[in-house]
Amino acid sequence: MMGVLTILRFFFALFFALVLLFTLSYPDLIVPSSPHLDGQEALSLYKLRSLLWLFPLLAMELVAIAGPRRNLVWFTALFGALFLGFLAYPLLAVFYPEWVSPTLFYQGGMLGWGLLMLLIMTMASVAFRLAFLSYFFTTPLEDYDANEVELSDLAPATGRTVADIAANPVCSQPRFLFGSADMALVTRFYVAARVLIVRRRTFSLALGLCLLVCVAFFLLFPRVATPAFERERDLARMYDVSGEPGAQARYLSSYSGLHAAYRVFKDVARYDRLAGMSDAQAERSLGLERLPLGLRSQLREADGRSLAASEDAVTGREPFVTLTDGRRKLILFVHRNLDGSKINISELYDEGWDASEDRRRKRLSADWRSHVLSR
């Protein structure tokens, strides 16, 4: 029964360790930043957003102290979460990089940062639990009854003097067994010892090979993501949308699709990959010609609403592709030549990803606009 409870405690502790890794990696997904709540005085979950990792950590501690073998449950859960995180890291880095590293500069550290923080917590826990607590709170040894001596045996009245002990010493007589050894017994002992040695060496070799494979997988598998592979992956995923076709239907981008589109648009804007192209050539370069007509029309239509993150003070640009998931938005703007037949410059615009960053850019843009108009 105790073994079953220990296993259940391990699984609960592992679950909370994974929740701890998630809160360390993606705090903005749990409680998004809000400039309206930054100035509030009352204590709320938003005020504690930087300390969210304490809740799963305390839950792990409660599970660990709920029974025996506390350190075994605690460290098995921590190292299990680290192992699963390090196995997931290369796969996510190749196929879903937005979960591993930040897509935008003002995002958190994602899984890479979470694994680093969890590793530091684990090492600190090893030093605290196995060194500090074990040294200052040593478990007392159990009493050994065989060494007890009755008080009457130590009474001076019944004791022997030094002269009595010297005259009548009590010596134990050792007994020696002579004769030939039982070779069958020796052989069985030798075979059993050899089996134990082979088992231990085999286990150590298998464990070392597993660790070597895991390290090689962690270091070498992300090399699969070459620049050509990353571009094809993002082009295939950037138009992942949900919605039903129809006259009034609106398509919304998926989380991964929006991040893939950001990476593609950022590369296009940074290196001016659409420079000198006509609209038809640019659409083929971005894969728009493969989309259904309704989705293609929505992505290519200009958004008539004003931009929330900045004042649209830049003249001569027009939206070429607009993607949104209902809250966040990406727009690839283009600047054309004098006759409007070719694209000269591409520009990436984003809003809705972080409310505080949008507010900062809105204020900066308004200050710049007022400065220009006052000249």
C-alpha cells in the first residue's frame, strides 16, 4: 500500500514540476501584461504574476512531505521534468520554435529560459536538501539493545577488583575450522558475484549510452532546421486559419501560424525580398496564389481601422498582407515606385501582442507626430 501511495505522490509531484516549468517559461500566457492594471493598489493575481512559479513549487513540497521518502519523490519529479523538457526542446526548436525562444524582442525567454531556471532551482535544491538540511538536521540512529548493560552489573559491590581479574582472567577461546574448502559452494558464490558484477556493468553501460544518445539528440537534432527548411516550414504554416468560407466569414490565424508569418515577414522586410516585384510576383513569393479565393481576398484587403499601437504617420505605404487571430495583428506594408507598378520597400507592423509595448509605441509615435507638426 505504501508503495502505491509513493508512486501516486511521484506522479502528482511530476505534474506540479511540469506546471512549474510552464510557469517559468510562459508567464505571459497565464497572465498577460496590462497597462491598465500596472497602477492598481489592491493585491491581485496580476500583482503576483512574477511569483506564479511559487504555487506549483509549494504544491510539490506538500506532495513530497505527505509521506515517506520525501527527497526521492522531490528529486525524481524535478529531474523527470528536466528530462522531459530537454527531450522536447530539440523537437520544438525545429518544428515550433515560437515555444522555445521569443519571436518578438519584448517576449519572455520561453522554454529555454524556463529550463535554465528549473535547472538552477534543482541544483539549489540539491545543495539545500542533501547538504544543508542533512548536516544540521541529522536523523538520530536507532538504539541498539544488544549493547545495553544492566545497572546491577556495574555496582561496585558485585564488581571484581583488578587483582581478581589478573588472577582469574576470562578469555574467549577461538575455534578454527580446518579442512578442505567446499569447492561447489565457492563456485556458486563466484558465479553469483560475477552475475552481479555483469549486471551492474551492463546497467551502467546502458545508462551511459542513453545519456549519450539524449545529449547527441539535444545538440544535433536542431541542425536539421536549415534556413531553407525554416522558410519552407513557415511558408507552409503561416496561413493556418480557422473559419468557415462564406460571404461574411472571417478567417482567424492560429497561434503557430501567426508566429510563422511574423518570421517570414521579418525576413522579407529586413532583406527587402519583394523589392522590384509586381503584386503578382510578390503573391507567388509569399504563397498567396495557393490559397482559397475567400481567404486570399481577406488577407489582401486593407484594414480600414486605425492602428492601435502607433499613429499611422508614415505616408506612401499600403498594407499588402494582413493576418490576425482576433487579438494580435500582423501587417506587411509595402512602399511602391512612382508609377505604382513595382514594390520598393517592405515594412512589418505588429500590434496586440503585448499591451504595455503597444502603449509605449503609441506614446512614442504620438510624441514624434506632435514634434513634426510643431516644426
